[in-house]
Amino acid sequence: MAKTYTNSRFKSMAVLTGLILCVAVGLSSYQATANQIFVINYSDSLPHWAFVIDRGREPHVGDMVFFLPPENRFYGKRPFVKTIAAGPGDRVTIRQNQLFINGELLCLLLDVAKDGSPLHPGPTGIIPDGQYFIHSNHERSYDSRYSDIGWVPTEQIIGIVTDTIL
């Protein structure tokens, strides 16, 4: 039994060491600038565990962004990484717990969060200038579809994801 524990512990340490070396080599070959930062993903709503963020680019629909949502009941002030699904001039509508962007189905809305507390639909209508609908494909994503997050103003977007690390 002790031998199995030791072998298991050795394998875990070897995997962790290998992972750290891969990240170190990747980062050493990556030339960071003053506008770039490295971010770790703590959520299971995205398949990637780390991101390189460029703080010097203008956000556009389709960009994956690192942003500061409003302070909220589940994550406090922690920044999120999500994709811009819609921007200024796009129309958001909700019918029967289905959310549409410009008439195209984007996602479903849940009535309750994982902890059983109620979730309320976010804003609908034409997205105003300087605001974005932020979204993740994860069915339980906590994003602009809910009023706690809502549309995200440009000022709250910290940067654009330029690279991901699995």
C-alpha cells in the first residue's frame, strides 16, 4: 500500500513539474509587452486554464475578453473571461427562456443558480454604444443573460484574450 501511495505521489509530482516546465518554456518564448498580462482561469465554464490578455486593443464582437463584471452575489469583484456575443446596435430579445441576438437563438436562460437562488433575465432591446453582451457557451455560464451581470461597458473590459493555454 505504501508503495502505491509513493508511486502515485511521484506521478502527481512529475505531472505537476512537467506542466510548470511547459508553462515556463511557453512564457519564456513569449515576448510580453507593457499592454499584456497573464491570467489564470478559476472557472470550469471555459476549457482553457490560462490566458494572455492584450490591454491595448479595442473590443469587437467575437473577441474573448477579460473583464470586470459588476460586483455580484456569486463571485464578488473577480474578473471573468467570456466572449463578446453582441455589441452596440444589436438587438437582444427573450422569449420563453430563450435568448436571441438579432433574431438568432444564442442560449437558454435558467430560472435558478446552482445554489437554488433565483436568476433574473438581463436587459433586452438594442444594445447602446459602448456596451457589450458577454457570453459563454457553458449552459450555466453567469453572463449578460442575467441581470446581475447585464451589458458590460467598454470601461470594464480589461483586455482581449490573444492566446490560451490548455
